[in-house]
Amino acid sequence: MNKKLIVGNWKMNPVTLDEAKKIARKIKRASAGLVSVETVICPPFPFIYPCTSKGESALFHIGAQSASVEIDRGPFTGEVSATMLKEIGVSYVIVGHSEQRARGESDSIVSKKAKAVLEAGLSPIICVGETSRDEAGTYLETLKNQIKQSLADIPPKFASNIILAYEPVWAIGAQEAMKNEDIYESSLFVKKIFSDIFGPEAGVKAKVLYGGSVNYRNAPDIIAIGKVDGLLVGRESVNAPGFVELLKAVDLVK
Ligand code: PGA
């Protein structure tokens, strides 16, 4: 069975280490009892290591929210490499989140970061998504170019380790998620572009997540009707009871 991948992007939250450890503990405990869900939490850098614990299971993983384009070490003040993240138990790295793109991260940097993450032996969760939609559908062209350029540096041998997160920017931090039918359509479009780049076999196997205002109430339908391979969750992922509810609800989706 293909497990659904549920990724919690904590962003710059919470403020205290104590709170971070409590949230992580609750989520880890809940994830252990699930059957069809793999959980990933992505705390801010200083909280990653304290949120790891002995005996990482196949159902619970730690991720990071970014990594350097430089793969291991060197004179790069302020940077954190994917090799260092792997060293402390990280398995996934979010790359190219729209909040980083808004602060100047280009497609070319996204692609180089994703390559570094893959070379370190980790899986990048590469975020893509249009900032707005128009009747004429020109956003599809924009999305296509963004995906192509964000994957430009990645050798085909890594195709099966890439996860794409489709996050329409207008649905992030919003009141409502995108409509389920539109999520289905867009995720197919993302898979099609992926298969144009890496071939049909890789396209069929490609994992596409949806992100943008997901909560415990809408998550099961997004999975069932939107037919995505998982979710990238922001606000609801630092609300432990809500996130635990979400994981359990998605676990029940056939
Ligand atoms: P949100 O954030 O769930 O709070 O909308 C999603 C994201 O930015 O990944």
C-alpha cells in the first residue's frame, strides 16, 4: 500500500523549546498507531535535534524547512548543509517554499538546493504553485516553467526521491483550501510536467502533495477527492490536537 505522506511545516513556530518538544512528542505518539500514513514534522533549525528521539520509526520522520545549495561544509556564513541535517536524523527538506521565494529564492536556487539535498541522500519536498489564477489560464504556463526550472539541475537518477508539493500561493494562510476538484486537476498537471521531464515511468510514480489551508476537517476529502499523495500542512501542524486529528482522519481514507 502506498502510504500518504503528511508533512507539518512549522515555519517560525513555536517560540520555546519546551513547547516544540511537547508538540513533537504528541505527534510522534499518534503517528505510531497509524496504518496508511507517514508523518513528517519540520521544526525550525534550532529545534530539529531536540525534537528527534531514539528509535525513529518508519512512520515518523523529521524534516527541515530549507538547506544550503552547498552540500557539506565551507565558508558559507549562516548556512546549514543537507549533510549536517542528515547527521542529526533529518530525512526530508522543504525547498522553495513560497515564503522563501517571496524573499528572493529563485527557481535556479531552488533547483540547486534540491540537488544538494538529493546528493546528501535526503528527499527534497519541492514547493511549486501559482501566485494567482486568471480566466485565460496563463497561470498554467507560469506553473509549467516554474516546475521545469526548479528541477533543472537534478539528474534523472534522483527522480524517484523527489516529492513535489503543489501549493497555490493564494491558498496559503487563507480561510479556505483550494476546491478538491481543482486540486485533482492541478496535481495531474504537475505530474504531467514531471513526466515530461523525467519520463512516463517516473511520472506515474511521482509523489505530489497539496498544501494551503489544510486542517483536520478538510484533509480527508482533499486526499479522497483531490487524489493527492499527501499534504503539506502549515498552521494546523503546530496545533498538536488538530494535527493529530488530521493524521487519524487521513489514516481512515481508503
Ligand atoms: P497553511 O500553510 O496550512 O497555514 O496555509 C501551508 C504552507 O505554507 O505550507
